[in-house]
Amino acid sequence: MPVKIGEMRNAGPYYGKTLDELGEMEWRPEEERLIERYCEKIHKNISQEEMTPMERFKATCEGTKRDRLFVEAYFYSTYTMRIFDAFAGAVKAIDAYFYPQLMILSHLACVARFNPDNLHIGGISYGENIFGASAMMIEDGSPVFLMPMPIKTIEDMDGLEAPDPTKHGLFPQLLWTLREVRRIFDKYELSGKLPIEAECCGSAEHLAMHAMLGYEEFIRAMRNNPDLIKATIKLGTDFLISLGKALFEIGKVDMADLPENTGMFPAKGYEWVAGEFARLGKAVKAVANPAPFVHGMVFDKCYEWLQVFWDAGALGPDSFDAVIVAGIENYERAINFCKEHDMRIGSSPVAELSVKGPASAIEEDYKKRCSILKNAKKGYVGVGPIDYWTPPEFMDVTIKAAKKYGKF
């Protein structure tokens, strides 16, 4: 039982194809025109500032002088397709999951429209069916897993191997998308001007919760069956190493981020989890270097993990060498830690801020956040993850506020 892939209901026409089988999809002339126009607009946006986003990105990584904070926006197809659709409510996120070319067009449209410092391809799958669970694609989100979960005992793990991201699930489509974006950036001379970023699925403990055991069983097993928890997290790490390497080797991204769930449980007693993060971080960074590999922290209790990660080698120049804390109240603690350890550090507010506003609240948050981040030698400011319900006018306010208050 080397690899066990579950059913994917409501799958699109390219699902199940390997990266090799996807090959080179042809663009129609009218689609090529859209790409050309979007790239022209991105170039125009870049020309209106003192530094290019790539210059700003590299200066941030090196901790050298720059005009303002790097503004890193986290776009997902759930939002990019709404912009591409002009909020008509006709075209759905699932259409981007069905047709990778639509995903590319919608992301280019968002970058041209809102002018962030990166093009971010968010996750299109969090491993829902790649360890044996059944899953289903839905109209306005990532696939959802279906009960029952595939793993209940340690015996269910016998002989189970990590899937291949070039062959299994939605990951061949993700890699094709990234590779094609790089080709487009090369063709239209954006590769040296705007960084491409990809999300590396979810962390190993997230895969164990989300795709192997289920959340309730994971929490129970933490206390009653630690060997099962260790086996699932190890298997998840094995997969993420393959995926992380592929993002850089095949997708040719300039950076990758890994959203993780360690704040859901305490560090004390589970320090060994940091060892798996270190195994992942070091394996991917060896391929990515000098491109950043970013810890994405989204729970307040993540703070107690920072020193544990550092001690285990899961943070540092040869591992995860950057941190983004998203939607966390006491974000200054993470900023101070990364300042002390000479790491790249970013912070973004809760997504709800850009959904509900008002504009004055968005401005107030970014004024304070940017002031703190500018005191970090390698600080940058995040936008998102961007919520499905975010009005375009508040998205404009958010990006502009991040740039305004990020100026040195």
C-alpha cells in the first residue's frame, strides 16, 4: 500500500493528470491579449515607485536600506476569481480549480488591479484526499474532506508512503500553474521585478488533523496514542519535503510560505514536533537557498513555539528563515523575537478588518503595525489572507495604507 489516494468528487477535467500529462496547455489569442495587458499594467504600476518590488524584496531579506516596507499580499482563488468576475457572482473559485489557466488570469488581474509587491498563489488543496480520505470540490472554496477519516490506528499506517506532488491530487495543477506563471514572467520581463510566492499546502500537523485523523481524533490521540500522532506527522513531513522542493525546482518561485497549526496545542511535551519542522525546513532550504521559506503562524499560542523551533533548527538561516504572523493580537512578541535572531518578519491584521472596515480602522491598524515593523531590520508587512467577502474598495485602502505607513 505505497500511496493511497481517495476519491475526489465533482473533480474538474484536469484532475488526476500528472504534471507530465498536463504538458503545455495552449493559450488562445484573446487570452494572450489579456496576459499582455495585465503584464503591461503591472509594469506601469512598478514604474511609479522608487524601487521595484524585487529590489525591495531583496533589500528586506538582506536587511539593507529600502524606500518602504515590502507589502506581501496573500491572494487565493476564492478572491481572485471574484475580481476577475467583477463581483458578478457568475464565475466561481471552482472554475479556477477546474481550469488552471483561469487561475493564472485571475491572479494576474488582482496584481494588476491592487498593485502589491508579490504575486501569491495560495493553496488550492490542503491534502484532503491524498492519504485515503474522500473529498469533494465546492464552488467557493478549497476541497472539503468527507467522513469517515482514513486512519484510525497505527496499523492503518503500515506501508503507507507519501504521495508525489507531481502525480497526485491537485498538486500537479498547482505546479503547472507556478511553472506557467514563471514562463509568463520571463516572457514579459517581470521575473526580475516582481517576486512569485507559493503556499506550501499546510504543515504536517495540519495534514494529520485535516486529511488523516480528523480534528477530534487528533486531539484525543495526542493524549492517548502519541505513536499514532508521531507517525502521521512524519508522513505529512515526508510529503511536504517533496512538495516544498518542487515549488522551488519546478515552480521556480522566489519564496514559499507554510501556514502551520502549532498554536493549537502547547509546546511543552510536544517539542519533538519542532524536530519534524526542522527536517522539513532544512531539506527545502537546501534547494531554495537563498529564497525565503516562511513559517506562517496564525494562533496566539505560536509564541511559545518560537524558541523551541529555534533550538531545534526549525528556524534559522539554513531552515525556515522568515516568519509571518497573521491575525494575531500580540504580534510584537514575534517581531521582537525575529529582530533578536536577525530573521525576516512580517505581520498582517485579521482578515475581518479589510472586510468590514471602516477605512479609518484600516489606516489606524497599518499605521501602528508599520511603525513597529520598520524598527525590525528585516521587517515587512502582510495583507491577508484576503477574505472572500473583502470589498475591492477596502482592498484598495488596505494596500495603500500599508504602502503609505511603510515608508522610511
